[in-house]
Amino acid sequence: MFNARTVSGVLLCILGIVLVKLQNFVELKDMVLTLTYCTGIFVSFAGLAVFSSGLRKRIIQKIKICPDCFYKNEAEDKICRKCKKDLS
């Protein structure tokens, strides 16, 4: 379920949130505060992108159902793989 991309994406999101909330823990100058805030938002979005790239993608297959035996065949098949009858 978890792979390197999803874990690193979550860690980047956490790092970005910490950078955004850094102003609550440390007194920063206005320029540095703005820079860390914007960097935190950027790192959080980058983490979301890395996380989503690590998710498994579902592949949608098109199928044909045989009208005689109700077997699931691939969309390109002309003849049923189970009962060998015509699918068209």
C-alpha cells in the first residue's frame, strides 16, 4: 500500500506545514516570515504532488460479456474464450 513516493509525499507535506506554522514557535522578521510561509505552502503542494504520483492507478479494461455463457472476454475478442461462440 505504501511506497517510497507516498511516504516521501507525506513527509514533504508535514515539513511544509511546519514551515507555515513556524511563526507560532519562533519570532521571525517580516521578510523571513513571508519567505518561510510561502516556502511552506510550496513544499506542501509539492508533497501532495509526490504523494499522488505514488498512488496506484486503476486500469480500466473494456470487456465483452458472452451472451451465451456470460463469460468476461476482452474487448478485442471476436470469439468467446470459454464457449467459442461468436461475440458479435
